[in-house]
Amino acid sequence: MTMIKTNEAKKHTKILNVLYVEDEYEIREKMVKILEMLYATVFVAKDGEDGLRIYKNNCGIIDLIIADITMPHMDGLEMIEEIRQDNPEIHAIIITAHNEPEYFVKAINTGIDNFIVKPVEMQQLMNVLSKSAKTVKIKKEHNDYACNLEMMLEQKKEQLEQSYMFDTLTGCYKKEKLDQIVQNHPEHTLVLCNIDNFDSINSTYGYEIGDKVLFMFAEYLRQHFNNSHTLYRVASDEFVIFSSVPFCEASVCPIESLYEGIQSYIFKIEDILINLTCTIGIASSPNALVKAHAAMKEARQIGKNRYHIFKDDSDFIARQKNNIEWMRKIRLALDEDRIVPYYQPIIDNATEKIVKYEALARIIEDGEPISPIHFIEPAKLVGLLPSITHVIMEKSYAMFADKPESFSINITEEDLQNGHLLSFMTTLGEKYAIAPNRVTLEILENISANGTSESIKQLQELSRLGYTIAIDDFGSDKSNFYRIHSMHVDIIKIDSAYIKDIDHNKTSEMIVKTIVSLAQAMGIPTVAEFVYSKAIYEKVKSMGVDYSQGYYFGKPMPMVH
């Protein structure tokens, strides 16, 4: 029976380490022999002080304490209370005699987990040790599971942090890591390298080749810079080299060598040979990454395949700030209905009478009209040009509903892109009873020079329905003679750059003569813009220009009488 109980107890005790404390030699020796059959390791102490010392030296591996109560120097309860200050969860069994009731009560108050009563009987001992071992084993397994779970979570956290910070394609750190680094280095310089026309590599050779190019480009950058620089991939085709020192003129040398080296380096992937160029922006803290992007974009305005160093007094930055401010103002003006048309008369040079008005967009701010020169570019960047055009059209149709004159409205490529212009104008024509032949659409240069085939088809359909089509700013650097034919143009408006000084500039006079001759040969009437004086008016009229528009005849006004 005892052997069976011992084997049952060993199922739970064999993985545990026990501290046994007993001051009586004979009892201690007998008990140690039993405990050594049950437990993995048995630490033996002759009194409480000795037990406390042994525990402190082995606290990481002792799972259970079995201690006599009455001992010299330090009794078992005092020892356990001392140990539990460091480890409140330690499992403790007290050996007590029948004639020690005061110790028994104290043991209960101390929170002892179990008791063995002297004289010790084997059956009782096996029962207590087996029960206690089960409890300790379960707690140990729970703690081990919790530790393993915590370790797994920590490993998973590290993996997630690694994937969050590390770009597996190129082996570079990501922007998130760069953000951490720049916070720890108040003084630093960033070199931003943007691969020119990288999309063409993906579209020509596929994304797999594109990925290999990115990897090889990152390797090239690593080799070019020394260990004091760290490489980061901040976007698909953008890399940043971090330097912990502020930028100085001496730093330009490695940038020039990088810039020149990339142009001459051939990236070989399988049997494909690829030459790359990149546009580089360089800036120092604070806000170095924002400034480096600005420097790169400023370089791109001049042309790709170059580098540019950020300057605080940059015109580009001033324009960007102005655009951002006007983006906000345009949205607010639309919401508050402060976008209005101002009308400027167009004069028939033969009769000197008003035949038409051009509707020009204005934003009213603090009671004053703001010219579109301030807000057209920001409106285009934020995609609000069609909204402005719709407002100007609606208000112009309403203005001329009870008037005999015709009117013209500027439209852009953006107005044609969604394909709704014709239906919108048809609705307005029906609402205000204005026939298409009273409305002229002045096509800005981005359509006349670069318009898509779909845009041209829309203009052809508008022309077929009776709307008048005019090319605005003809003679500018983007004018396209072929578009005159393809768009069924009805009117050519000569660019103001050649009109404003035509009375004394022979080059301007020659260009205007050429345009007028071409228009007359094609049977297309012409309009001179920016006619601001009698001398200019007499000049353009003598050259055969059909109509004039400018301050000489009238400034743009909010009403037509």
C-alpha cells in the first residue's frame, strides 16, 4: 500500500525541488531518505537560519518548503515569513506536534499551505506530499505557461517591430526608423534620392525586375557612403541617406560623385541592362526630410537627373506655402459662395461696339475681388477647377438670361475629364433659355496643346451643337496649329504677350501679323487681348484683328448693364 502511494506521489513530486528544514538529526535523516525518493532535488537545513540561507542561494529553483516549527535560532514560521517577503507564492508545509496548539494557530494565520502532524505516519505523509505536489505542479506549469506566453508575445512583438522598421526587399530601414533616429540626433543631414521614371521600369519589365533594381540601387548607395551614414527606404523609389553631422559645402563632393556615378553605372538584371538617373534633394535639420523633399521637387521643376540643396529663401517653398494657403481659401470661398464672375467686354473693331463679354473668375475676399492668377494653380492642384467652372457658368447663364449679348467662359482639360460638361451646359441652357450659339468656350493652352483625344471629341461635339470654340492665348509656347483644325476652332485669341507692346516691338508685330494671316486664310476671326491704350487699339485694328479686349474698353465688372 505504501509503495503504491509513493509511486502515485512521485508522479507529481519528481519534477520538483524541495527545501527540508529539521533540527533533530534522527528525524531529519529518516525524512531525507524518503524525500530523496520523491523529489528531483532535496536541500537540507538544520534550523531556520540555515534554511533561510540555503533558500536565498537557491531561490530560483526551490519549489516547496517543508519545515519543522520548533527550532533554535529561528523557528520554521519565522523562516517562512522571511522567505515570503521575497516570494509570497512559495508553497510551505509545516511539521507540528499535537501539543503545540499555539504554533498551529499561528501557522494558520501565516497562511501555511498544509500540515504534517508528529509523530509522522507514512500514509499521512504521502497524502500531504502528493496533494501539495499537485498544487505546486499546477502552479509551476501555469507559471511556465505564462512565462512561455510572455516570451512568445515578446518575440512576436520584436518580429512586428522588425517588420515595421525594416524593409525586407532592400534590407534598408523604413521611414519609421528614420523618424526615431532624427529625434535622437537634433543635428543631422538627409540626402533624398528619388529614382527618375521608375514606373517605366515596372511597366516595361514587370514588378519582379523592378524589385531587383530597387535592391541593387540600395546596394549601390550603401557602397558609395561610408559607415557614418545609414540608408533608409522612405517610399517605393525614394531612399534617404542619414548623416549625423550638419550639411556643409564639403559634403557636396560625395553627392556629386554619387550623382555622376549613378549616371554611368549599368544595373544588370539577368540579360537586361538598365541605366538609372535620380533626382537628389539635400537638407539639414530641423525638418530635414520635408526640406529634402522640397529641394528634390524644386530640382524636378528645372528637370530630372540633378541635385539641389535646400535654401530657406527658396521661391519654390514660398509658392508651395502660397498654394497650400489658397487651397484652404478656395474651399472656403466655394462653401461661402464667394466665387463670382466678373465680365469684361469684347469689342468689334469694325463697329467699336460691344458684341460679347468674357466671364472671368474672381474670389471676393474682404469685399475685394481677387484675380485668378492667385488661385488657378492651387485650384488645379487640389482638383477644384471644375467646381469653379460650374459656379462661373451657372452665374453667367443667370446674368445673360435677360440680355441680348453673348458671353464666353474659360474651360480647362480638368473640366472635360469627367465627361459631364456637355450635359451640365445643356441643363443650364434649358434652365435660362440661352441657345448654344450665344456661348463661347475659351480653350486654355493645356487643352489646345496637350488635350486628350476624348477631350477633343467632346469639343467637336460641342461645336457641332452650336457652341463657339475659341483658342485662348494663341501664340504662347504651347500653341499647337494642328489643334485649330482638329477642334473646329471658331475664334483665335492672340496671346497678350504680343499685344501689350505691339505698338513699339517689331518682333511682336511680326508674330501677330503671322497669326492674323493664318487665321484669315482659314476664315477664323481673331481677338487681341490686353488692349489697354488707344495706340495699341489702332495698331491691332490696322493689322486686321477683328475684335479687341482690354482695359482701354473696360475693366472686368461684376454686373452687365
